[in-house]
Amino acid sequence: MLLLSSCGEDCTPLTEERDQVQAELIQRDSVIQAIDTTFGLIDSNLVSLKQIESELMLQMREPRKDKEAIQGNVVKMKAIMEMNKTYINDLQSSLDVSNTNMSTLFNIINSMESKIMKNNLHMARLNHDLGTLGADLRTV
């Protein structure tokens, strides 16, 4: 807030850029949450796959093989693998959007840094001018 109160001019552009940066950070956090959720879902599916695989191996060892049960487990495994593929594709789409947004965020940050530097130079000039004015007043 100190930056905004000392900008010496209309601070609306800086406020708008700050708000956009905050929105980008919220989006970044949501992408991190999406990654965590996706990995949790995939991990859970992998546990299910191992259970089905164990059941399938037992079915294969039985002298009288239940072909329908075996086929059912194979179908379940394929469905779980397809779900994992879908989760990964959805996550990839989110990351692609996030990378685009991160590029925008870096551009905004660079722009803000430039404006801050300009304002700092302006403040330095004003401080110098005030110092000169103070010295001139002391000699009067």
C-alpha cells in the first residue's frame, strides 16, 4: 500500500495491475491444487488396479477358470487406466492454460518493476530538489 500512496499520480493502472497479479496467483494456486487432486485420484486408481490384478492372478490360477469374471476384471482395469489417462489429459490442459497465464504474469511484473523504478527516480529527484530548496532557504 505504501507504493500506491506514494506514486504521485493516478494510481489506477498500478492498482489494476496489482489486482491482475493477485488473480494470477489465485489461478496458480488452483493449478497446484489440481495437480495434487489429480495425483491423489491416480494414486487411488493404482491401488485399485493392484487389487484387481491380484484378483485376476488368482482367477487365472484356478483350475476351472471363470472366463466372465476374468473378462470383467480386464474391463475394469482398462476403464481405470482410461480414467487415469483422462485425468492426465485434463491436468495437461490446465497446465497449458497456466503457462500462458504465467507468461502474462511475468510481463505484468516486469511492467510494474519498470513503473516502480520510474517512481523511485521521480522521488529521488524530488528529494534532491527539496534538499537544494532547503539549502537555499538556509542561506536566505
